[in-house]
Amino acid sequence: MWEEKDSGPVGYNEEMFEGEAPSNELPAAPQAGRPAVNDAGALLQRQLAPGERLLWQGRPLKLHGPRGGFQKMFAVVFLGFACFWEVGALQALSAGPLGLVFPLFGIPFILVGLKMLFPGLGAARRLRETAYGITDRRAIAVSLGRVTAWDLDAVTGVEKLYYPDGTGDLVLSNGQVEHYWHNGHSHTRGVTLTFAGLPDVDAAEAALRSR
């Protein structure tokens, strides 16, 4: 099952959008077969093809920060630099209206640094609107209305990460890599699909391998 496969397309992403009802009317009930975006469990069920069996489903219990030492160090350095910039920028407030630009410019970087170091901050909505499923054909992740699905035949590697609180991550790979630009250099990293913060990561892996 985990043998290396062809590097062609292995899944899809589906963006779901729902319009807001006028303020003077009650929100319309979701139509049959069109669950609300925040109903992650219903969206997951909707992805099943005729005859496809759901072997396991679950939700994240907790989101964790960087695990590796390098990742933690990078998050700390990034946040520290953002805070250093903000302190310096605040000293420029006396320069007049133009001095307001620099502090405002630093705020997004501080928020990004905090999110990198503490992903659980403000994560209640993501936890509530995320669901994972493993069928006899695919691994499916639904998060904030976005659906990502991989054919199980395309999975070439499985990794489990355990945390002290008993939760864990199930990380699937397909042998493909993606390119990105950072600090003026081109880098590559493996393409992965992560079921994050599972209360029982072993059960998810068992379902994956029982197919």
C-alpha cells in the first residue's frame, strides 16, 4: 500500500462558500445535501461516493506548536525580531502622522509570530470546523469549509507524532515535493496531509492500514 506511486495528481481541494442572509431576515436553513460550512461532520459525510465506506472519523482535540528544536527556535527568533521592530517603531510616533505607519506595519508580524509559536491561540473555530475521515478508498480532511482528499493508493509514507498530553498527529506523504521561496533562496519540502491533534492517533492509523 505504501509503495512509491506515480507522481501525478492525487487529490483535490474544494472551497465551499455560503452567502449571508439579509440583516432583516432570518438565516435560511441549509438545503438538503448542502450542509453549512461550519458543519464539518456533515461536509465529511457529503464527500463519500456511492459504495465508499467510512472506516474511521475524528476531530482534532488540540493544536500544538512547533515540535522540532529548529522550528521552535525559528518561531522565537521571528517573534523576537517582530517585537524588536515594534518597540523601535513606537519610538517614531513623535515624528508625526508618518510615524504611525511603522508601528502598524509591525503588528501583523507579531501576530504571525505568536501564531507560529502558539497555534492554539484563537483556534476554537478551527477545532470546531475540522473533521477527518478515512474510508476504504481515501483519506479526507475538512477544515474551515476546505476539503482535501487523497487516494489511499497514492500514500507512500505514514508518520505518527505523539505529544505529552496524549494527543497525536498522523502525517501522510505521497512522495511528491513542493517548491517555495524563503530568505532569497529556493527550497523544497515534501507534500503532506496531516490529521492534527487527534485524541487517538493509533486508531486512525489502524483504520488506514486496515483498508
